[in-house]
Amino acid sequence: MDLLEYEELSGEAIRQRDFSGQSLRDRQFSACEFEGCNFTETDLSNSSFEDCVFVDCNFSNPITKRMRLIDLKFKGCKLAGLNFYTCEQLTLSIDFLDCRLLSCNFTDIKMKGSKFTGSQISECYFQNTFLVGADFTNASFNGTLFHACDLRNASFYHATGYALDPRNNNVKKAIFSVPDLMALIECFDIVVKA
């Protein structure tokens, strides 16, 4: 099947396809499963993905202008350079399970209850992001910024490397584990002795 010929696909299993540098503009995908696919620099503008699952896929620097993402799951995927704020809707229902997120921007996005479990999150940007009830359990962070985020009831259980300032993020009832909890007081420039 040549996906480039179809404007709408539903319930399809798409495996080991290389879409790098190609255009999938103005397409609609519903209840599809993508496995081992490469979307590097793919133009996904104005496309819609609903109830789709992506397994071991590469999303490096795709064009996402006005893309719609509804109820998606990414498992073991690499996502690099995605600017989620360019999507058509500002409320996203996405789960990232054991993924690598690199230089992704989640500014002004509502992601209530989204999962980032077991993911490596490097140099990503969360500003004014609504992450109430988000699950970062077992996630590892490197150079990732949280600023003016709503992290109420979010779980950072066994997460490592995060740096967030509780003075400018709402962390009410968020879950943290020891010893990584110490990252919350780094911003106060204090000395803690055991």
C-alpha cells in the first residue's frame, strides 16, 4: 500500500516505512498503528492523527504546523525538535512510554494526565504547560526547563535529573521520591548536610 496515495486511513498497521523528507500533508489517520517508521523531516502539516499508536518510530524535526494529535501513544520512539505549540489544538492527549524526547517544545500546551513514564527527556521546554496529574515516573531529565507550569498531582516518582523551581511552578500534591527531591531546593542556594 502506498500511503502517499491516500488522504484518509483507518485501522491500518503500517510497518517499517521510511517517510523521511516526504509530505504527508492534509492526511487523516485514525486507529492506525505505526511500527518502526521514520518521520524525519516529514511534512505533517494539517494532518490529523487520532487514536494512533507509534512503536519504535523516529520523529526527528518533522513539520507539525496545524497538525492535530488526539489520544496518541508513543512507545520506544525518538521525538526530536517537535514544536507541539504549532499544532492546531492546544490540548493534547498523548502518552510517551520509554521514549527519547530531545529539544521538544511544549509551551502553552494543556496535557492533563499525560504520561512520560520511563522516558529520557533532554533539553525540552515546558513553559506555561498544564500538566496536572502528568506521570513522569522513572523519567530521566537533562537540561529540561519547567517554567510557570501547573504540575499539581503530577508524579516524579523515581524520576531523576529534573530541575524545577517550586516558586514559579505549581507543585501542590505532586509526588517526588528521595533523594531526587533535593532538586526542588537547589534554587534556594542553601547547604544541606547529612
